[in-house]
Amino acid sequence: MDDFSLGTLALALIVLLVTSGFFSIAETAMMAANRYRLKHQAQRGARGARLALALLGRTDRLLGLILLGNNLLNAAAATIASVITVRLLGQGEWPLALGTVAVTFLILVFSEITPKVVGAAYADRLAPLVSFVLTPLLRFTRPVVWFVNLFVQGLLKLFRFRPAAQPSTNLSQEELRSLVLEGAQYFRGKHKTMLANLMDLEAISVDDVMTPRSQIHALDLSEKPSTLRQQLVTSYHTRLPVCEGSLDNIVGVLAVKSILHAMQGGGELDAERIRAVLRPPYFVPLGTPLLTQLQQFQADRQRLGLVVDEYGELQGLVTIEDIVEEIIGEFTTQAPGGAESFRREADGSIVVDGMAPLRTLNRRLGTRFPLDGPKTLNGLIVEHLGEIPDAGITFKVDDQAVEILQTQDRAVRVVRLLPPVGRGSAPLQTQPERA
């Protein structure tokens, strides 16, 4: 190198450092790039994304190329730095030590740390770009990379380490849910909640959202015509289960609109006239996942199902609106005096119906009742105490203080939820949808 001037050597050193920095930025960008985003870009015709995916399909060759280039360039830069040091400072231990420190500093700053920070920050943008350079380089250096990888593979086999040929990019449902919940920069609050709720449908069954048997509003054909007419006129439901004698004898489902149209034509409303416009009852097995039931509703063109257990006993009623509300939150008008109604008191407590579903209370009031056992507040209280409590007692259920206000017909009917100690009179925070 005696034939080269100091200026030429300095220029060569700068070129080597910059080129080494390219390999560093390429390594970090390729490894940190979002493969799902690359796949999306490749499907839309981006050639750089297709090249990047092809390179990432064989990470052993990709890393072999990058590290081969990086180490060769760093070694060459160290050699040239040593020559420059000798010319400027002469031979000796101190000049060589100073030159070693200087070239190490230059490599770290300009060829390693800075490029890798940039590569990590803009990985998705840079990966397709550097692929245009890495792809032809890999073809040109394939024999060398193959030779180096022979020793790498031998060393891996010696330690009995067998990496998969293609890293798995599949996400579990929980991982995907976490990705949605953490992706605040990509999803609006409402959209994020809806996507998370949609993924939860498989883990929720019709038992969690159904109207229990004791709260089903049904039309009994054994009643007098005047009673039937009064029920229909005052009904706030669009569809009603119809029984004869009791709920154990369901004979069909009535679309209230159809019978009201028939009543406008004149004539007496009686059981036979109602029976003529009934639709066959649609039964749903207890424990059916909500996602499965939503698909069944869609396939069978149904909107209301009667939930039955393994013995065929009626347990409740589920509608397509119940399932949709689990995804987007409540949007229908609540029935007067329904089990989901609640009333806030001046002291911050909340009076709720004992038959209110726990899921609804957690969603609307922000409570944290467990959902892996009983479905209603009454069931949770009875399970917790082991008996039906008397009115007036106060106790805690899973850190939530409750007071029994009324019991009737072997069930807790009205409950007061007391505010946590230390909050004063601040009411529980309403949460219209769950996350």
C-alpha cells in the first residue's frame, strides 16, 4: 500500500465503513421487518417485498451473505487504518494501540450502531430496498456462502441443534388478540374493541348471553283472547315464543308484526288464528359457542333460538341481537324492568336486578365478577354463600361489597352494589363495551 497516498487510503477507509454500514442496516432491517406487511405488499405487486420474502425464506444464506460482507469490509478497514496510523505516527506500541481504538470507534459509530438503529426504526421501508442489492450479491457469492454454511451446519449438528427450515409466522388467537389490543396506532378505540370482542366469540357460549327461562316473555295460547290481545298490543318484542299451558310446551315463534296485520283485517283474535301464523321453534343446544351460533343463525336464516339442555328442557332464549351486542356493544332499547336495568343512588351505590347477567354488569358498570361459573348475580351470590340469603345482609363477593335488598321465590331479586372504600360517593364507572 506504499504506492497509495494518505488521501486515497482515507477515501478507501470511508468507502469501506459506509459499505459495512450498508450491510449492518440491511441485517437489522431484514430481521426486524414485519413479514405480514411484506406479504401484503407482495400481494399488491411490490417487487422489493417479494425479493425480501424470498431472502427471508432462507435466513441461513441471507445471514451468511451479510456477515461475510460485513466482516470482510471491517477487516479491510482495520488494515487500512493501521497503515494510515503507521504513516502518521510511525511504528510502536502506542501508535498501533491508538490506531486500534480509533478504527474500533469508527466501526462502532459509522458501521454498526448508527446503521442498525436506522434499520430498526425504518425496517419495513428499508427491507424491500436493500433486497434489490442483496439478491444479486447472493447469486454472485453463493459458492462462498454455501462453503461457509457447510461449517455452520456441521457445528449446529455437533450441538444437536436443528433449526426449522422456515420460521413459523402463525399467531395463536391470544397472540392475535394481544396484537389488536396493543395496536392503538392502527385501530381506533371502538374498532379495536370490536375486533377483540369478535375474537372472543369462540370462548363465549349462548349460556353467557341468553335470557334465562324465568325472564322469557311468552304468549300462552291457553289464555283468554282478551288477554292475548292485551299482551300483543303492549309487547315490546318483535318476536315472541308461543307455548300452550307452560314453557315446557313450546309450539312456535310468533312474529308480532304478522299477527298485528291480521288483526287489522277484522275478526276475533283467538288461539287458532295465532297458531296459523306461527313459525316452527328453533332450538339451540346449551353451551354452543357464540361464533358457531352466529353462523348457524346466518345459515338457517333465523333470528331467535330457544336454548335447551341435554334433556330437552328449555333453559333460555338467545337472539341474533344478543350476539351482535357482544361484538359492538349494546345498541337496542332495554325492556322496561328488564334484568339488565340498574339505578344509581346519591351515595354512589347502584341498585341492580339480582337476575342481571354478570357479563352485562362487568361491561356496563366496570365490575370484575368472575365469568367462569354462575351466569347471573343471583347465582354468584348463592354459590358464594351456599344458601339463599335474607334481605339486609352485606358481604363481599370477589372484592365487591353487595347488600341484599330483596329475596323472593327462592332467589335474590334486588341487590345494592356498594362503592369501594376510599372512593367516597363516586359512582362506579359505566363501561358501555368490554375490551
